[in-house]
Amino acid sequence: MGTMHAWHAVERGHEVVQIERESEARGASLRNFGQVWISGRAGGEELETALRARELWEAIGAEVPELGFRANGSLTVVRNAPELAVAEAALNRPDAAARGYRLVTADEARQINPALRGLALNGHGGGALWCERDAAVEPRTAQLALRAKLLASGRYTFLGGREVREVIGERAVRDDHGDVHSGDAVVLCTGASLGGLVRELVPDLPVRRVRLQMMQTDPLGEPLTTSVADADSFRYYPAYASEALDALNDGQPQAPTAAQHKMQLLMVQRKDGGLTIGDTHEYDHPFAFDVLEDPYEHLAGVVESFLGRPLPKIRRRWAGVYAQCTDKSRVVHRQQVREGVWLVTGPGGRGMTCSPAIAEKTADELGW
């Protein structure tokens, strides 16, 4: 979020100082799938933001090839009649064409993504919901690539290992080194850090923190040509709300582990061939400080059933925390907290997808 605000400001001819509490970004900006995820977004403002962000990601990716932008699309696998009914209901949405929805058979899904050898038709029919507009970038290197491009402009300064501690009057902040930074505008993109200065500025901030678990494998040894989801994602993303989803929830509960950890499968292949796989959702504080094995075992089983082969060795496991608006109708919490000072936080799991468009809207509203 902070880097994308810097990007738009520099693109519009301004000089920018970006202050980052870590020497490099280490939070949810890196600990995600790198998916530009259109398929499950709520209709209206959320979808419009995601579609605009997808245009921006593609344009920035052409300018910064190291982002690894690729228009890979996604397949959400359905394996029985109730899941198929939810996919069919999604096709009837008025915005289905904007998302690039298409229902494909299991054979067609394997033609689109040959690595999905485990998909097979059953007595009810199966297949996948194809979303042509989904895309991906490389989350672990995106910040570095964007920063290198910004530095080349000559109008950008990056100050890592500093934390903003105080807002001073109008349009100025003091960091924990005691240095004061002033400008025409201050934008506080605080990520999942919602205490300290943020609490002082907005004591009743309508934003909560969410924790998730993910993992990454060794190289698969073959291309995974699309992102992949399972039908549990229907239960998580607002685009799939329908009577068919109600029937699915009533008649086909999630597996106990998936229900306990509020899980869905999302999977995308990294440039090195490894698979990023997740995820869980934890909302109640205090968060666990360790990662649990049951969710990983569940995800591995689902993925192996789709691939028809054992997973490569798990190389990394991690947890991450992001900030989410408690009012789920809002894409992000954007609030003026002082004259010339804005707080932008709480995009939820949409941060990677929507950050370019969120930052663009901030720039437009502030008249940059």
C-alpha cells in the first residue's frame, strides 16, 4: 500500500519520502499469494477497484518486468452437483462477463492446466469455474523491483528501519530517530500495525487484524498454468453468495479441519516452479504464536487430489497478519486524521490485488 502510494505520487511528478519500519517490507505485502484476484470480489465498488487495479498491475508490470506479472487466470475446481450449482449461479451474475467467468468440464480444465491430472468426471459431473481476468505477480520480490524503479526516477527516497511515532501539526511527522519529515501531504499506510500512533490518532478505528497460515513447496517440475482454488473458496468470497451457496453450506459442510480453521485452497506457482499454497483465517485475539500442522495436511490432501501426484517437499511454512475493515462493504479505510494527513489501512485479503487502485484513488482525492 505504501509503495503504491509512492508510485502514483512519483508518476505524477512529485518527490516522495517513504518511511518503512523494517529495513525492507516484511509484513503481509510479502506473505501472500501474489494473486491479482478478480473472481471472488463483491460486485460494485470492490469489483470495480479490483478490475482497475488489474489494469494498473499489467501496465506497471510492462514497465517493471521484474514484478513477474502474468495473466494466468484461475480455475476453481468443482467436484459434485452442489458445488457445480454455485458455479452456475455465479455465471448468472450481471458482472460475470467482466470477470471472465466460464464453466468448463474436467477435460477442458485439464486442457487449460495439464498439471491437474487428478480431476475426473464423476456421477454428478464436475469441472471448474474459469476466471480469465485473474492474474499474479511475485510477492517476495515486487517491493524490491518497484523500489528500484522509483529510485531511478531521482524523486524518491527510501528510509528503512524507521518508524513514524508522532504527527506534528500539519503535514509533518517525527520518526523514532528523532527526525522530522514534512511535505504537502502525509499518507500513513500502517498495514497490520494498529496500536501506538494509529490508536492515538483513531481510538475507535473500524479495522481488525486477521492471521493466516501458508506454505511453499520445492519446484513442481512442470508448469501450473493457472491459479487454482477449491470450492471452499465459494464460502469465503462474497461474489458467490446465492441460494445455491446456502444449499451447499446446509447440505455439504466443510471438512472438520477446514471448518475449524476457516479454510479455502488457493494455489499459485512461483517463478522458480514452487507452489504457494494456503490458507487459514484466524480472527480471535490473542493469535497463536505457532503454526499448526492439521491445516497443512488438509491442504496437501486437496492439492494432491487435484494434481493426481504427491506434492513436492514443503520448503517453507509461515504465518502472516493483515488488517481488514470490519465494515466489509468498504474496500479500505481511508480517513483524514489531521490537516494534510491521511490514514489508509484495512484492505483485508484484497491488499495485494487492489493496492494500485486504492493508491490511485487516494491520489485523485488529494488532488496530486
